Amino acid sequence: MADKKIVFLDIDGTFTVPLEKPTELAARAVREARENGHKVFVSTGRNMPIVSEDVLAAGFDGVVASAGRYIEIDGKVVRDSVLSEETIQQCLGIFHKFGIYCRIESPEGIYIDSSLQEILTSASAGPTNSELARMKKELASGVGVQPYTEYPRKGAYKLGFICTDLADIEKTKPYMEKEFHYVVHPYAEDADCYNGEIIRKDMDKGEAMEHVCEYYGMELADTVAFGDSMNDLQMLERAGIAVAMGNSCKELKERADIVCGSVEEDGIYHEFKRMKLI
């Protein structure tokens, strides 16, 4: 693969095991691809307050965060767009009406309902649900997580949700699915909770890729995207080459061009080599 590419890497379950440091091989893949003239971006659902220095230290050309609402290229913030507080409160009201607990992700941090904390503490994360695994680790470590009462009410990037009855999520869709992608993360048949997020359709990881391509004067055909969960779907759908991790949910694997090794097997590094990015 001699042509220059822009590579987009999800973090949790893709570039790193959730909330762990990148391995030496994962960081090396980024470094060597850039030395070969390719551009490499983080593309994450995380908001910037919880994109760790350990991740950024690998050295990237830029960051797509908050599922596309924040974009940084070559050290410059080119987009930082929150949803209005009115929109956030409307969505919260709908979720709460149907007994669903929320996680607000804003420029200041992450804010959660106390009931969400109770469900998360007892929830079990399956092997393909990197989002639930990360949230449980965040809660245990206290990384950036604050009570909902501390939320400054100045708008937010997106909302996560968690509930104990899958049918409750369906009840909210008539109110919000025209404007928002509903991402429900993989769950076991005996799941004791269901988690996901809503991402407004005007800005998502896929649309952010277009923005980055425009900045560099390149085409979407020149992109490669790596992801592991359904919040990576819009990114993989638009990518020139879509790569699902070996630990991905089957729904994402079915939509990918390539399935590489798992995050635990340094799948990114070995796929970079196979593609001749490094």
C-alpha cells in the first residue's frame, strides 16, 4: 500500500485495552506509519478530559473526540461543538420519563445519575462491550466522573444511557431517532443491563473523517479506519478501508472489509504491517 493514507483509530478496544496504556507495538505502529508519510488520528467517543496523556504520547497528527464533535488537526482545534443545553435537557427528560439513566459528556467532564452508578457497579461487561468495560473502570478509578448535580449546564457533546430493560430504549426512539444515531452496545442474552449512547446525525465519526480529508486535500478513498464497537459504525461505513478488531462485536465485523487481530494481540500493529503502512 504505497499511497499515503489517513488512518483513524478508535481508542478503547482498538488502540488500547479499555483505560490501559497503549502497548509498545501499538505506539510503534503509529510512530512508524507517520514516519512513512501517513497521517494517523485518534477517533474516539471519549471527550477530551478523558483522552489520556498515555494515548496522546504515542504521537498523532490529530484527534477526533466526542464521536466527531471535537476535531484537532496538527495541534489546532478546528471544531469544538456542543449540543445546546436546551437539547440536552429535552433528551434527558425523555430518557428519565422511561426510567433510563444518563451519562452527560461535556467539555468540563463526565456527569452521571446516581442510579447509573448503582447499575454500573453491579453490571458485568461482556468481552465485546469495551464501552461498558471502560465505564466500569472509570467509575472504579474515579477518572473524570462526577455526580450529575455538578453538571454546569452549558451544553454537552453527547449522552450515554444505561437501563435494565431493553424495551425502555425502544420507547424513547419515536422522540429522538430522527435526529440521533442510537448506538446500543453488545450485550449477552442474560445481560443485567443495556448501555449505549445517542450521537446527533449532523456530526459523527464518519462526517469528521470527511472534515479531516478536506483539510489535507485528500479523499475518503485514502482513509483507513479501525474500530471495535457500534459507535465506530459511521466511521467504518465511510472509510476507504474498514477494519474491525478481532474483539469486535459480530455486527461490526459483518460490515468491515477486514477483521484483524484483537487489541490484546496488538492487532493494529500486525495489520499496519500487512497493509504495508509500516
